[in-house]
Amino acid sequence: MTDAQAQAPRIQRREVWVDLPAEYPGFRARVWVNPPSKLWASLGGGDKVKQIEAVTKIVIEHNGWLDYDGSEYPSPDTEAFWDAIPDELCAVLLTVIQKKMGDLPNSLIPRGRR
């Protein structure tokens, strides 16, 4: 690392715990809310492999979620987790993450002309 690199500002990875809505009481997940744009863009693409790679990096952990039979779901950094959870739960989680990512200070949100 050069002296210039040592003194340069470095972006910090922001990880936060998010609560899922009332339909999933007690469900929480720790997520990376400022990932590179290419990771977030991969979630909306049609490439299933890239979607799984992205989501396993963005969702870091859950607070012990249990399935219908009372067995704990795998860690969300594995493909097994995303194969095991219901599609509705996946959609809710991604919606919560997107909202949390949008909670940046208003000064950073682009505004239209008046």
C-alpha cells in the first residue's frame, strides 16, 4: 500500500439488522446496505446464478429462522438457504433490503427539476 493509499478515504461497509413486516413476527436479518451497484443490479437480472451469488453476499445472517417443521434454515450466505425459504419470504426480505438501502440521507437522493 502506498502512502497516498494509506491516507485516502476508504468507504466503510454498512451492515444493519432489519426487521421483516408483521407477517413475519420476530424475523430479522443482517444485511449489507451499501454493496457495489453491480451486486444489486444482479438481483434484478434474469441470470439465476448471478442472483444467488449477489444475494448470498448482501444478506449476511438471520436470527435463527425456523421452517414449518421447526428446523433452522441454513445461513443466508448459502444457496441452500435461498432454495429452502418460501418465495414470499424471499420477496419480502428483498423489499425490506431495498427500502433500507433507500434510507440514505435525502441529500444523496437525486432530485428532479422544479
